[in-house]
Amino acid sequence: MSLYTGIFKRDLHIAFKQKAELVQPLMFLLMVVTLFPLGVSPAPETLQRIGPGVIWIAAILSSLLAMERLFRDDFNDGALEQYMLSGMALPAISAVKVAVHWLVSFVPLLVLSPLLAMFLNLTYDMYIALMLTLLLGSPLLSLVGAIAVGLTVGLQKGGVLLALLLIPVFIPLLIFATSAVDSAALQLPYQSQLAIIAAMLLLAAALAPFAIAYSLRVSQN
Amino acid sequence: MLEACSVTCSKRDRVLFENLSLGVKAGDLLYLRGPNGAGKTSLLRILTGLSVPDTGSVKFAGQDIKAYPSEYYQQLLYLGHKSGTNGSLSALDNLQFWLAQHGVQNNQDRLYEVLAKVGLVGLEDVPVRFLSAGQQRRVALARLWLKRAQVWILDEPFTALDVKGVAMLENAMKVHVESGGVVITTSHQMLSNEAGEHRVFDLEYRF
Amino acid sequence: MWKWLHPYAKTERAYQLCITLQPWFWAGALLCLTVGTVWGLAFAPQDYQQGDSFRIIYIHVPSAILSMGTYVAMAIAALVGMVWQWRTAYMSMIAMAPIGAVMTFIALFTGAAWGKPMWGAWWVWDARLTSELILLFLYMGVIALYGAFEDKQQAGKAAGVMALVGVVNIPIIHYSVEWWNTLHQGATISKFDNPSIAPEMLWPLLINLLGFALFIGAVTTVRLRNEIVLRELHRPWVQALAKQHVEGKR
Amino acid sequence: MQFESFSDFINMGGYAFYVWLSFGVTFLVMGIIAIQSYLKQSSLLKAVIVEQERKARIKKARKENTHAQ
């Protein structure tokens, strides 16, 4: 067990040494959200209506930018080879790395979310719903995204391909998450949407680590 | 001790080698030779279990390494083209982490001692990316003195090393082999007499 | 059944099997498609609501069903390849991908052409069309991933993982889109809500479904043969085959 | 036959454009992928021959090289 906490600490340590890589996707997110009032309409009602979708789409896009970092360094410097030859369980290692990635890329996003909600004129109820969907949905983004990252890590030009592979897979999450926030806006219950997102998260948590480990092995071959 | 049983490997649908069998026993130093693209690295990676051969299997102490990976990995030390060190961590941190990961007991003093031996005195806590290529290679090589492993698989270990470094490494191989270990290595330059007795295995470039 | 299939894991046997099956697939496909299409276009009764425009159903529904079916077949092939380490399974998976994408395209195109007279717009975010569009994205992802790798064996494995991820997602996508659709548009009547279709309308549909399936089978065998030749370029039997082919042309 | 005359059949109850467009594009696309697959087959087999000849050339060059030495 202490081995895995060792990886956890090391990855966290490395992530905080590369601050630019942490901050840039967040800045991107903020800027994308800024574009909507400018491009669509600054009217408060319009913003409130499109707000949940805009925040979620921006979050997915910015997470795609940051996703590549997940295994890139470890693959390029050979640390991944050494992990595989250490006799440790690769699915567990992948799960730890995904957890770190979630911590460093989505927790800041959650911290930033009140600002985004304010920009897009979300009500308090909507904001709570948004937080809950982000809390449940963002680990799903990390877990499923990591499979595709594992597959494309050996390719030199993996960036756009990664987005092509992942965007269709993220559509159900987008639908359920935005509809939860929409329901909150109408003072309707939205537990069912949250429950579905939670179910998808559990499914991903059970299967994704093995898929990630398999993809990393394929990339090493 | 370690044997490859009729392994076949193809890359980009070109067959690199077919039904290749190869065995090493305790006290062997095997030097793999062949032109670029002959499949030296692929063979080494198959021997470590990182790559899966199209056919055939690799056995360690008579057991398939796929079936008993942890026994094999306890006794294996692999150094590839990539050093396996993270650039933003220091040599000390990198090695400490690597040792913990491979389940090797370590203490600070021993680490300093080995780093001094490979010629990195005073560079122990500088982030690795600030070191020169040769120095980075030395950080990776420091593992040879830290983990007690029977099988060393070293892919191009001499790249970027200076004359002194080469001599040091060859000596280490010799000592390891004499104490009953196994070394499998590739290199573009010939091994000198420093390295002691060795067996050469030629890989042909195939079409 | 696996015992019976196992010899075909060898590429040469699979190639021979393709050659044997191919004429049957082609003959069946041509026959079924001709009968189904002529019957559907000329002899099946009109729909009392939609008139003759409903005849597009005879290609729209089979292609939509089979676009999903082909994806599932790809995922099964990927799984077989993964579990039993069959290279042929990966090859057949990638042989199916383009034809599956074509089926998806047909379903989308005919859906749009049907939507125009029904809804007055070429594109409406109808549940079925939207899931077909996402399915097309999934197909493109698998094909793009396969193309991105230089080593085709690695490519097959990687594309296989993606096909499996996609197939886990297809039901989720399908239900999420349907659910999203009911939320956002209450009024439009779905053109697919025929609770009971008359048998004289159903028969041509089923025949065309079979015809499309056989067509997919036929194209898959051709493409699988291509894939085998491409991947086994250096095998003597492929070289002998090539020689035969070139000499046959002279 | 559901239609009174051939021109009725072509007319498709006023939906001629959409119906014939759908069927036309469908069979066109299916034809294209079938033909493309067959064209690729013959070009691949030719590529095999080219590859074989290339290999023979390399082998010959190697042999001559060793003789020269």
C-alpha cells in the first residue's frame, strides 16, 4: 500500500513543480466561458439558459487539453517501463495516477466554478447542482480519458486524435449533467440525473483501471 | 537461467526474427550484435516481458515469465534507451522512489555512496534535467549497485558515457558475471577486455 | 464453435474462407436488395399518413440497425482478438469499420432526406439521427486511431480497445439521447413510432435488412482479404497469389 | 403494383425528389465502397510484386558487395 502512496506523493510533487501546465487549462476554461456572452448574447436570461451547457463544454474541452499530461512524461522518460518491471499491479498504478490527475486538474476547476457561475448568471440552486455534477462527473472524465491517453501516448501527434476519440464518449455525461442543472433552475428534483452519473462513475471506476493498464501495455509493445 | 523459446517478433509487419531460441545461464555475459533495425531492442524488450512476442515464450528459472512475473521482476534489472528518471526530480529522489517501487531496502548513506561512485558528488539533489546526458545516464546506472538482481538487461548502456564511465560499467559487468549473475547487453562499440569473457550473439537484418 | 473457428485464426485459412463465402454473399445481397427494393418501392402499400415518402424506410431502417450491428460485431471481433490473441480477429474488425461507417452515413442521409418532407427541415435533432451521428463519430475515432499507428498489429489492439469502450457507451448514448430528446421537443411526432406495421409493409423491410447484412458480409470479406494481403506481404503464399493475379491479367 | 402508371411510380406521390435521392445516394455509396475495396485488392497485389522485386534487388546488391570485398 505504501508503494502506491509513494506514487501518489511523487506525482503530486511533480505536478506542482510544473505549475504552468496546471494553470493553463484553467485559463483556457475561463477564456472559453468569456467568449459566450460576447459571441451569443450578454442578456442575463440567455446566459442563464445556456450557462450549464457552456460550463460543461468548456470543462470537457479544457480537460482534453490537460489530459495528455497524464502519462506523457512517464512514457517519454521511461518511468512507465520501470513501473511495469517492478512487479506492482499496473491497474492500481493507473488508478493512483488518475486520482492525482483528477486532484490537480479538476479540484482547481471546482474552486473556480463560483466565478464561472457568476459570469453566466446562474442561480444559487443551479450552482449547487453544477457543483454536484462536476464533483461526480469530472472523475469520470479522468477515468475514461485515461484509457484514450494510454492508447495515444506512444504517438507523436496524439493531441487532436485524443479529442476525436473522447468527445463522443463524453456526450451522455454532458446530457445528464446539463439536464440536472436545468432541472435545478426549474426547482425540479434532479436526483435521478445525479444517480445516473454516479452509476456511470462506478462502472468506469470498476472497469477503467484495467482498460488503462491494457492500453499502456499496448503502447509499450 | 533465462531462456527465450522460439520467439517470433514482427514490427510494422516486417519479421525481425522468427523462432529464435536463446539461453543464458549463471555467469554468462551475452553481447547482442547486429545492424540498426535488426531487432536488438525488440529482443531485449521481449526478454523483459515489456513486449509480447508473436509466438513463443520467455522462461526464467524454468517458469514462464508471464505466469510468474513477480519472481522474475525481483531478479531483473532493465535499463532501456530511456533512463526512467523524471527530469524535475533530483537524482536522489528518483533513485529513492525507484528503490521503494522495486521493494529494495535503502538508506540515505548508501545512496550517497553509490552516487559518489558513479561520479555525481555534489549533484545529488539537483533536478535531473539540469544534468548533462552522460550524467543522466550515470544516474540510471547507479541502480546497478543498488538493487541486487541476478539478471541485468542493458540496452545500449554505453551511450553518452565518457571513457571513464565506459570502463566503470564494463568493470561492473565483469564483477556481476563473476559473482554468478547474468548480463545481456547490446552496444554499437565492441566490448573491451575490461568486461571479461563474453559470448556474442549475432542478429541478422532480415527482409 | 470455437474449435471449429480456430483454424481460421491462421490468415491463410481465413483468406480461403473469404474466397468461399464471397460469391454467396454477393449473390444473396444482390437478390435480396433487388427484391426488397422493388417490392418496397412499387408493390408495398402507401402509408396513410406519410404517403410515398415513407418508402425511404426500406433503406433507412436496415442501414440504421446494421450500423449499430456492425459496431457490435467489431467489438466482438476485438474481444475475440484480445482474449485468444488472434490477429485475424483484429483484421476483420478493421475490415468492418469503413463499411459500418458507410451504413451510418446512409442512415443519416436517408434520415435527413426523409425529414425534409416530414418536418420541413433537412436536419432535426431527432433522437435516432443524433445517436447515428454520434455513432459515426465513434466509427471515425476507431478508424483514425487505427490509421495513426505505424505498426498495424499495435494499431489493431488499440482500435480494439476503443471499439470496446464505444460499445459499452452505445446503449448509454442511445438512452441518454432519447431521454434528452423527450425533454427538448415534445410536439414533433416521431416518424418511427409505428406501433404495428402492416405485414405487406414489413416483408420488404426484412428482405432488405437481410440484403444489407449480406452486402456488409460481402464487402467485409473483400476488405479482410485486402487486410490479410497487406499484413502478410512477406509470406510466400501471398507472394504466390500476387504472381498469379498479375499473370492472370496479362 | 401500387401505382397506376409508370409516371406515377416515378412521381412517388409528389415525393419523387426525396425518395429517389435517398435510394440513389444509398446505392451509389454502396457501389463506391464495393468498387474501392476491389480496386484496392488489385493494387495491393501489385504492390506485393513490387516489394518482392525490391527485395530481390537488395539481395543482389548485397551479394555483389560481398564478392567485391
